[in-house]
Amino acid sequence: MGPRKKPEGDRRRAPVPGEDLQNSTTEVMKLQPYWLDSAPAFAAGAEEPLPAKCDVAIVGGGFTGLSAALAFARQGIDVVVLEAGSVAAAASGRNGGHCNNGLAHDFTATAARLGLEKASALYRAYDSAVDTVESVAREESIDCDFRRSGKIQLASKPRHFERLQKTHEILSHGIDTQTRLIPRAEIGREVKSTSFHGGLLYERSASLHGRRAHRRSRSRCMRAHRCGLQPR
């Protein structure tokens, strides 16, 4: 069998060894996050040498690291964040800005496997995480366009919608009363398409501007009591 022929219109190509893809002008794919178009990369940081000691050292300047540093600093704890590269340059700064509640796996199947009590506890943990992001953004005046825009699971087949119906029935009994089943006749109002057999809307889910959230969080960390940001 010979090599697979690329389809017409495919403008991708294999990189040349040693080529600087970040600065290549022939690459079609955008390699920098779109967030940077409206929120410049964070350049500030502590320039003095690393301290001989600190109460807490946090490795990694992503969402988790910065949130932990801010929590420690607000309590007056001497904390230093160590980052090998650019802050929020990895997954935390290269995502779609989704801040979702609910489980990634089908809730009905999860409840059948783990039991309803444990599955419900996992579900509520995600709820709490979204609430925490919202409260931190509000309390610290982090302007990151946080809003409860919701998320929707779509059914591409009739049996998928039947599964969503079962999930909604369980969730609506005290686990998450802010979910809404969307029948096929109404799905076009949500996604501007009539190709799906319905969907399940989770109204507690949110969205935010990833880079603004990081930039404001870092600034708050730098201003907080005894908190330093150091390159590793």
C-alpha cells in the first residue's frame, strides 16, 4: 500500500527539523491562544533572587497554583510560586474558557457503577468548583467575563436523547434542579441546527476569558501579602 494521499485543500505540511514553528510564516495553524489577542501575556514577576526559605512553595503557575497561592497569601502565609516557563502558557491558558458543572461521564451510568450517593457527591463537587471560581472572581475583582452561560449535551441519535431523559429525571430530584430537557422541536433555538434529536441544558455552567482570569489572578497574587512569583 502506498502513502496516503492528502485531500485537496489540505494546506498542512510536516515541520522541517529545527524549524521555529512559533515564528514560521508558512504555517496555517495559529499556534498562540486567541486569548492573547485581547489579553497580553503576563510579563511582570519578582526579579530578585529566590528567598532562602518560605512557608509554602508552589510549583506551577496555572489555575490551581495561582488559586492556591492567593488563598495562602490572603491568610498572611509566605508563599512563592515557581514557574518553569510562562505563567498559564500550558493547559490553563489554552482552553476554551469553559467552567462547567456536571460530570464528563453519563450520570446515570456513573450512579449505576458507584451508587447514587457517591455519584451525587462527585456532581456537587463540580458545582462547588464553579461556585468557587465565581466567588473568587467577585471577591478579588477579577474582570474575566465570568458568566453563567450554561452548557448543553446534544443527542445525535434517538437513543442518546433517551439517555439524556433518564439523566434529567435523576438530576431533577434534588441533585441539580437547574437542568432543562430540550426536545427536538426546540433544539434549533439553542444551537441553530435541527440536526439533533434534543439536548440537556445545564444552566449552572459558566464561561470565562482564560487569559484575563490568569492575568488578574497573578496581579492579585503580586499585591497580596507576602506572595512572590518566581521563574523556576
